[in-house]
Amino acid sequence: MWLKENVFRRKSYWEIQSSQRLSPTVRGMIGIREKVGEFLRCSIGDGRAATFWFDWWTDLGPLLNALGERGPRDLRIQLSATVADAAVNGEWSLPAARSEEAETLQIVLSTMAPPLSHRGPDKYLWRNDGNQYVPRFSSRSTWNRIRVAAPTIPWHKLVWFKEEIPRCSFTVWTAILGRLPTRDRSSVWGLSIPLNCVLCSSGIETHEHLFFQCPYAVAIWTHFSRSVIAAPPTSLLACSALLNQVPWQNSPALSAILKLLLQVITYVLWTERNFRIFRDLASSQQASIMRVDRMIRDRLLSIPPRPPPAPSLMQLFFSFSLSPV
Ligand SMILES: [Zn+2]
């Protein structure tokens, strides 16, 4: 409280810039801000303490990272807003989504109870040894978690690369983190909704099922990969492993096409799933295959051709997909 009144004033811990006028202790606290974020979660009660943009209160992480600098303008929510500012009379109140990220946020919020005064104050939870979030801070278990170096996951190159399509990168990034609100996860949050996949009506909707194992997904993957891969990938990890093998590893162009396919197929499957659930609109497998094809061609057309004799990315893409349907 003393810190809030005398040091941070109207800015929160997450916003304040480090400066020489601050004491070394406070500067140290600001320096470990990112690390703290990994250990702290906020469980929303009345929404009056949690900051909308900086606290980790949804599965998307701090929303300023997820929606970027233009987030506050797009959502018309000030940088200093609390979570309560995003709700009116017990309902979430956000403007119509203007970006894929904002749409994903709205989908995530639709699975979360809005802040209400009778739910009591927001609670900050710390990660313990068992990877669960608990109300009490333990320096021992936090230290245990910090000192075990996290294994390096080579997925960043699956998400961010020169030929990426930004709105698709966001979906793949969220999928790799396992944070899209698939039905298996919503049920863990205590929401009573059907668990079955809306694309095939038979499997349980998990990340792996929706993007790789669902017959609908397999049909799309097979169409685009059967002339170059013996069997379509069965998971994000399998995609990552494939890129580390010959010939992919030696050919930036080939791996760019595979990464683009991963992005666009994931994106098309996720939006198809959302259309079916939220808008009651369904497209056939063939229509989704054409959508993937068109999105990739549009992207490749915008990339300047490489000097001969290297084949263009478009020619390479044709070698992936020019097989009879
Ligand atoms: Zn399915």
C-alpha cells in the first residue's frame, strides 16, 4: 500500500518505467516483472483490482501482449483500466471485434464469468511446485520453479517467419501454448457444454483432435501434403520434428511452405469451428480446402519472386497441392 501511494501513484506495477529516482529495491522489483508474470495469475471476483491489460487473468496471458499496442484503441479500453471497466451490469461489454485477436478474446471471455461485486475481491494466485495456482506465496516453491531451467521449445520458428500471415500466426501461437478455448478445456472450467467436436461430431474437441486427428482436419492435411509427406502430421510436435528432418531442414523454401500450411490450416479449422458454434454456418471439407489454397496463393503472390534457377514459392506450393482431389 505504501508503495502504491508513494512510488507507483496512479500507475500500476506493470506500467511504471524504471528510473533513477526509484530506490534500488523498487528498480529490482521492476526488473523481475516478466518473471513475476509467469508465476502470478489473477482470479477475477469483482474485477476492481485486476488490471485489464497487464494482469494475467485470461488464458491468453497479459492482454497487452496478446492484442498489441493498438489493443487499447481497438477495444476502447484505457491502459489503466481494471477488468471491471470491461463489464456493464454483470455482462462483458466490448465493441465488435476488429481483429482476429479481439475475436479470440471475445470467445475466451464468453467462457468466463464477468466480474460481479458479490464475488468478492480479485485474488492473486501464485504457482506452486505442483504447477497449480494457490493463494499463498511460497518463496521456496517459486525458487524451485525458477531454478529448473525450462526446456527450450523450438516452436518460435513455427510461428514467426518471413512468409507468415500475422492473423494466422496468432492462432497458431495460442494453439501451441494450448490456450485456445477448446471444449475439453471449457469443461474443466466448470461450464456444462457438449464436449464433442463440431466438425465430425464424434471425437472430443481437444487441440490435437481439432487440428490434426479429426477426419475433417486429416482430409485437408492429406490434400495438401500427400505428394510430399508419407502421412499427414498428427500433432504440432510432429510438425516441428518434421521440419528438423531432411529435406526440410536443408530447404528454407520447402519449410516455409510447410509452416504456411500449418498456420493456414490451423486458422481455417479454428474459424470453421467458431462459425459452426457461434454463427450456425458450416462449410464442406472441399470449401475449406479451397479457402486454405486461396489464402496461401494470395500470400505467396505478395512475395517477390526469387532469382532463377530457384523455383518460386508458388511453384513449390503447386508441387504440394497439385494432386487430384
Ligand atoms: Zn472432429
